[in-house]
Amino acid sequence: MIKSELARVILKVVENLRDELGLRDLPPIILERPKEKAHGDWSTNLAFLLSSQVKLTPQEIATKLVSYLRKELNQVDKIEVAGGGFINFFLKPVSFLPFLPQIIKKGGRYGEINIGQGIKTQVEFVSANPVGPMHIGHGRWAAVGDSLANILEKAGFRVEREFYINDYGSQMDIFAKSVSARYSEILGEKVTFPENGYQGAYIYEIAQEIVDKDGKKFLQVDPIKREQIFKERAYKQVLEHIRKTLEKMGVIFDVWFSERTLHKKGKVKETVNYLKANGCVYEKDGAVWLRTSQFGDDKDRVLIRENGEPTYFASDIAYHKDKYERGFQKVIDIWGADHHGYVKRMKAAMKALRYSDDFLEVIIGQMVNLLRGKDPVRMSKRTGEMVTLEEILDEVGKDALRYFFVSKNTDSALDFDIELAKKESQENPVYYVQYAHARICSILKFAEERGIKQPSLSQVNLSLLRKGEELDLIKKLVEFPEIIEECALSRAPYKLTIYAQDLAALFHIFYTQCRVVSEDECLTKARLLLVKATQTVLKEVLRLLGVSAPEKM
RNA sequence: GCGCUCGUAGCUCAGUUGGAUAGAGCAUCGGACUUCUAAUCCGAGGGUCGUCCGUUCGAAUCGGACCGAGCGCGCCA
């Protein structure tokens, strides 16, 4: 019996008692899974909620409700009033058994729900500037964004993953100047390195590659033109490197969206004009301003600078307008905490465009502090001193890295200690979960070698599964769709890792207590089915988390 | 100064949107491999939920004040 069925029955009972109890309005039926096993499978605080309307104690209300509920519920073993008014439901163990064949039949599709109702949704994340390698923070957003997208898909949203390329503006020019300067330097020319230039060693590498390929050819070229050429080459190279690193992390984007195209197609100007027509724009001090303060921002913001150049804000509005025009009904942006001050104005801009309030959702993720041992790893754009995401990925490994990142709530800042991540690798939670999967594969292989065939569903007597360890495991499997719903609605993939731990733990306990392949043929078949179902869910959870499900370890 | 996020066991974190005696993992200590993988399991110790008020049947959770940490407050991106 599932939550919704139980809730329906309770609601019916309350409605029948409406006049007798003198209820004005009906409270929502809240069912929760109690933390304590002793409190049953489901629990409701309904009596507490009703006590404000009824002149009875919660205890009395609960007792009354229970006397009616008992008649309506046949899948329930026991209903009790406890803790001063909680109503606890203990389901019959048999009622869980039909889920097992369902899981087997659905396979990887088990857990799919439809709260998304196919709405076209975009998750935009990482969006690292294409002027250098990614850092550890990008890794966090890659892991979180990709898993969130996976979960939303599972929950029935139609999802696209998008990477926004900031390939327009002054930073690209500085980038090009930096490469150009290093190019000259490598070829023995005397140059002064541009102020604010990018100091990183990777700039040398890019310059070196140009030298290797084309030699001194560009020394004669006019500096402006040369920078133009280098900009394109270097940019493509960096972007390709970003793409490859993300791919190594198992993150594949559907769309790589270039900021330049917005400018080229006149979308930025078009957007400013559109806002003008909406009456949200005015001129002051030679600049063009958007009245964001009318839509909840602290002050108005500039769209077009005094010098005629649009601001980043203007092109970002155009970008989001473009998202809207591409038919997305919901857009989720994942930004680092250093951009949180930007949220208000962006939300205000969406209002100025007259989009609904829930069109744009911004997830602000707190920063990652990189440590090696106890010491913080200093990183500076200015000096170019930095440890890249790729280096960390190679050192720590994809599975551990993704699991570590996705398992933390994005609201909290996070210390990532490279030494710890490697040293503790044996005790890393990811291996605990993966090990459960590997153990399952081992059992299934063992059974196969013994010539025990995967039984057909009708052959299995599931009611043989009645030990506590077996039932606890089954109940956990039954929870899976609820977990997907919770993760999707709260946009919180980290909750899935908690489920993964719980499920793995219950499997390990089951494994210790219940011999699967035994002399008892019927029991063996029933347990094999349970093991197979566990494997199905575990594998799917790991897939959603972007972590591999090894067959042996 | 203002705004956002965080503060729970020695460490890393949960705590189902206000519920029952605040829970896991790591670390520490003590147990369990002749059997499908011991990267596992079982047990023990460990807490002023940053502090103080308030809201109510009931607060780690909501509100206010304060303390502490991080981030932000550009005609930068």
C-alpha cells in the first residue's frame, strides 16, 4: 500500500466525521515515515492539526479516528495511537511483496514518476569562462548540475543541459593579448606583458602550440590582427579542453550556447528595445538603465554603458529571453556564491520581461575551498597559480569526486582536501555503495555457476521473504519513487546519496544475515529475486549520481 | 554598514519544510571470516543543536536580537 492510497482512506474517514466533530475545514493529510521503526511504516499528525478546531485532546481525536480507520483498512496489520496523538500504521509485510516483480519488470525505469509532466526544462551549469582551465568549484557544479538533470528527467521533466560560453567582451581581449605576448616571448622578442593579463602556465602552452604548428609566421602580422587570430585559436582550444574534462567527469551537455551569437544576431539590442517598449528603461548620465528597483532589486542597473557598449547584464537578459523563446517553461541556473548578488537583478529583469515568477530558478552553490592536507591551496588568477579540475580529477578519480561533490548540500561551503580524498579512499562512502553492487553481482554469478536459473516471476513464492532484514530491504526499495520525487521537488540531488547509503547498508545487513544461495530451492529463488531487485535500484541510483556500478571490486 | 548562505558528537554531515527519547558515516575502543567478496557486519562511548528572548499542545526547524565563518554589495564578467 502506498502513501497516496492511505492518505485517500484517511481523508474519507475525516470527511465522514466532519459534522460529528464540527470541522470547518479539513487539514492536509500529512503522512511521514517515522524515524523509529517502532513507530510503524506510516505516521500522521492529523489529530494534532484537528485539535485546534475540536474541543478534544489530540489523544481523544486520534482514538476516535482510529476506530473508524480500522474498518476501512485491510492491508494494515496494526493501527495505534502513540506519543500523545500520533496515529501509527503498521502495514502487513505481504503488502510490500508485489513491488518486487514490478521492480524486476520495470528494470531501470523503476522509480520514474511524472511530477514534471513533460515540461520543457533547462538546467544551465558550469558555464566556465573559456579563457582558462576549470577549477575545483566548476567540478562541484558539474556534478550537482548533471545529477539534478538526471533526477529531473527521471521525475518526468523534459530536460536539456546547457553550457553558456562567455566568449564576448574584454576578458577575451585580455586573453588574446596574453597569448600573443607569450608567443612573442617564446620566439625571443622583447615584450611587455599586458597589465591584468592571464599569468597561468597554460597560456605558454597555448602559445607554444601555435609556435610548433606555425612557427614565426605571426610575428610579421599586425598586432591587432594577430590577437584576433590568436583569440579564436586559443578560445577553441580552451573550450575543447573544458569539454573533454567535463566528458571525463561523465557530464555531457546538450547545448553549448555562445554569448557572441546573441550580439551577432542583434538579440541584445532587440531585448533592450523590448524593455524600452515595456516602459522599464530610462536614460541617465549618458547610459541606459533598467528600472530593476521597481521589481524588487535594490537599485536600478545599467544596460548600455556611456560608451555605447552593452553590459554583461544586458546580454544575460537577452540570453534568458532567448531561453524563453526556445520554449523552455522552466529554467534552472546554477551559480556560484560569488554571483548571488546578481540574483535579484536577474529576477527583476524576468519580471520586466513579464515572465512568470517561477520561470527562472537560481540555485546558489557555496564555494569550494581546496586543501592539500591542512594547508589551503592558494589560487590566484593574477599570478596564474592554480590547481585545475582536471588534475584533481586524475588524482582522485571520477567516481569519488562526483560522489563527494553531489553528496553535500549546495547551501554549505565545502572543504575539499585532496590528500584526504585519496588517503581515505578506502573508507569513502562511494565504495560502500559500489561494494554492495559488486557483492550482488557476485551472488548472481555464483548462482548462475551453480546452474540456478533466474526464476520466472510466477514460479517464486515471495511470501518466504519474511525475516526482518528481508522486509527492511524490500521497504527501502519501495521508497525509491518517493525519494525521486523529494529530490526533484527540492532540487537536491544530495538526498539521493543518503538513500544510496541506506539502501547499501540494508543490503549489507541482509547479506550478513541471510544466505541467498542455499539448499532450500524455493527460498533461494525468492531471495535471488530480492537481490536482483536491489541490484536494479542500486544501479539506477548510481547512474543518476553519475557514478559507475562495478561488477567486482 | 546592508544583503545572501552557514553554525548540530573530536571530524564530515543528515534531520522528511513545526512532531515522538536529536540520527548516520569517519575516527576511537571491543567483538565476528572453513560458508554467495571482511571495501562487510555486531556492540560501546561520545551532544548546552552558536547564545539569548519570543510564537504554541510541541522548536534543531518559524520570528527577533546578538556572536562567529564564508561570499557579495561596479557603467567588471
